[in-house]
Amino acid sequence: MSAGDNAAGGSAESDLVPKHKSSSTIWRYFGFRKDDVNQSDVLCRSCLTKIATKQGSTTNMFHHLKQHHRVLHEECMTMRETPGTSQSSQNKPKQSLIADAFSSVTPYESTSTRHKEITDAITYHIAKDMVPVYTVSKEGFKKNGSDAGQAL
């Protein structure tokens, strides 16, 4: 199918709409006609060629860019490797570092109710899951919040 065949339907690059809830950077180079409400026919924004995709797979789209639009493929691969360039990553909250999570923890007094609940939970885990008792003696288990970030 040539670009002329696709263009005969009246589609132009600017008339293509993005995939709903897309997160892959590849969707910057592909889209759907406005009247394709089911978003079933994927079209290349550069040459308007219809790309066969199955159940949301992007493999054929990457292959099309690599074979027909080398510069766009290289641009896409660069964006793909750069953190924070996908559309969904811009909307997602950032995950905190484990060292930050440990540093924000307030240790419980050994007489507190929460300390007793945690001790009981660990005891239950050891007994119910038949975990060796020496598990609580291992360095990873004993590491407290203030030292945990330094070990990583």
C-alpha cells in the first residue's frame, strides 16, 4: 500500500489522532484517523502507510520506522532511552528513593503498641511460613533505617 493510497481517504498527518492512553514513545510517529473511533487502523504520520498491529503490539511500528524512516527511528530510540520522555511518565508521580523512605521512618519505642504489633507479625511470619529463626539475625533484616541507605 502506498502513501497515495492512504492519502486518498483524506487523511493527512495533522488529521491523525493519538492512541488513547498510550505510553510508548512510538505513538508520536503513528496515529489513527479521526473517524476510526475503535482505533483499529494504525497509520504512519510520515507516509500514512497502514501498519499491521495485533493487540496493541508496537513491534511492527518500530520495524516500519527502522526500514522506511531511519532518522525518525533513531530519534524515537533516543527518546525511548531517555527517562521522562514518554507521555505517561510525565503524569506519573515520582517514586521516592529507598534511602529517602528509610530516612523518613520514625522508630517505635520498645514499649509502644506498634512495636509489639510488628514483633508479633514477625513472630507469626517465622512460625506460619516456617522461616528459619536465624532470618532475623541476618544483616539485611537487622539493618535499621539510618544505615539502610548507606549499604545500597
